[in-house]
Amino acid sequence: MIVRFVKRQGRRYGVYVDRDRAPALRIESAPGYDDDLPHDLLHFVAEAEFGLDGGVFGDLATGGNARIFEPVDQTLVRKMWREKRKRRCVLPDGRRSEVLAAALETAWRTRKATDTELERLLPLLDELAARWRGLRPGESIDLIWPRRERPRRAAAPAGARRARKSSHPRIRAWPRS
């Protein structure tokens, strides 16, 4: 899965997702624009690096739309929203992703990481921020989701969450443009 962050005119950006196993998705004007690191870019790093498959980008990798993306192919919009009404999208790692994205941004801006996991990601955030600042409107950064796309699994019973690794190996396949 390739996720494209496109800088737009007037402090806006869009997110486009190209998937092998499901239709391409987009958000034309994503929330949380920043001149250095857009909010969704921080989410991508947090979810990719900390192994959060139950966040926004993990949901996209299972064929979902994370409640906020719409198909690039407009003929699929009606079908997607009809299916959305049938099943509720739950992002079990959504809150953790928000907390980690905020911690990454704070650590990057203050240069004070609260732990080694955040500290090891500061050079990556420096690189992404430099690339983002260098973009003109219409240009983009493409990032590759580090885990393979897979079919959606049935939800686990309450309290039966699987254990997660505390750290994820550094991703060498991304970023790319």
C-alpha cells in the first residue's frame, strides 16, 4: 500500500492511498495541516513504526476506509457508504495512534524525547519535515506501508486483544517519492 501526502495551495493537503487488494482512496483536504509535519503524516509514522495495525492506516491496509476516506473512483462511493452502514468501523489502536502522533510531534519540536523509541524516530521526522517543506503545491511524498495488505479479520472478543511488540524495526523501504 502506498500512501501519498500531497501539498495543496493555501495551507491544505490531501492523502491518497493506492492499494493492491482494494480500491484506491482519498481525502482531498485532510485535517491538521502544518508547514513542517502534517498530522496524518505523524499518524503514518506512529502506526508504521510502533506496529499499530488497528489504526487508520492499518484499517486501510485491510480494505477499510477508516470512516474518513472515500474512493477515488466515484462510482464506488455509494457502494462504500452502503457497506459502511452495515458494519461499524472500529479502530482499536485509534486512541494510541493519536497519543503517539502527539508525542512524536512534541519530541520533534522540543528535541526532548521522553523515551528511546521516540528519540530514534527524530532523524526520520527531520528528513520527512525537510522533504515536506521543500514541496511546492501539487507535489507529494509517497510512503510505503511496511506490512502487507491483508483481508479484514473478525473482531476479537472484548478483552482478547493480542499482544503488540513495543517497537517495530525501522522501515527501510520508505519514504520514497
